[in-house]
Amino acid sequence: MSQVSQKVIDAFGQTTVEVMQGFMTETSPQAPLFEQEVRGDISSFIKLTESERNAIITLVLYFPEGVARTIYGKLFGEGTGGIQDICNLIAELANIIAGNVKEKISGLHEEILGLVHPASPNLAKDPKKMNFEIDIPTTVVGSGHMVIGPKKGDVIKLAIPFSGTPDPLFYLELTFRKKTP
């Protein structure tokens, strides 16, 4: 199995920290967890697709409900907003992180294409920047759920825990895979 480059991990980690600061939440990325299942009460997932080179990165944010409510409360006042409002906020976080990280990872073609196309090393050597398109985020609610994606095979998966109070505050899960027709 290919290793995820620290440059890729740092791009997603730093972007997430920057976005969370904009939502009045201080956090820091911890050591990534590889091939471990993570769960949450409110999650949002979004795909970044590079069609020309058949690469897909799926980003999933997992939050405990209490943490999601706290972030919402910091922005709009404690005790305000129902579950739909909180879900919309988590979806917007995923959308902003995906949009902001898109440019940071566009030049990491060797690192990303080496993960999704390990049998085609020449593809990763193409110096042209990657051009990711972003899907609309989808939100899932349910106590202790996980978002099920592609299993094993040519899928590289990691989760980055973000520290805070409670610790971990939330998880950012990433999967890297080849786009299939």
C-alpha cells in the first residue's frame, strides 16, 4: 500500500485549522489514523474529483452532536438552531474546507496520483496541476454512525483527529481512489 505524503496530510490539516478558526473554533491536527473506522453523530461528506486523471478524494467531517451544537452556538447564540441548521453548518464547513484545499493540493499531483494510480508511475510525473471539481456536500445524522465508502482494493483511507475540548473535537476522514467509469 502506498503511503500518504506528509505534504498531502498537512494541506488538509492546515486548511481545516484555518477554516475552523473562521468559525471561532481553535483546534490542531493530531497524528493520522490509517485504515481505522471513525464515527460521529453529525457528518458531512464531499468529493473532489479530478476527471482528466481519474482521481477522487472523498472528505468526511465527523462531529459529536455536542461539538457541532457548540460551534453553531458560538456563531449564532447558545440554544439557537435546530438540527437542520446545525447540519447545514457542518455541510458548509465541509464545502469550505474542500474549496480552500483544492488549490493547495492541485500541485501535489505526484503524491496524489501515486496513491490512486500506483501501477501507473508515469501518470504521476505529468507536471500539469490537477483541476479538482467539488460536489455538493451531503450530511448524515445518527448517533455513532459512519459513512460507508468504497472498501479496500485500490482505496487509501486515513482519518485525522483534531484536538480540542472534548478531545478529539472531530475527525476529518480522507479516502483516495481511482475514478471508475
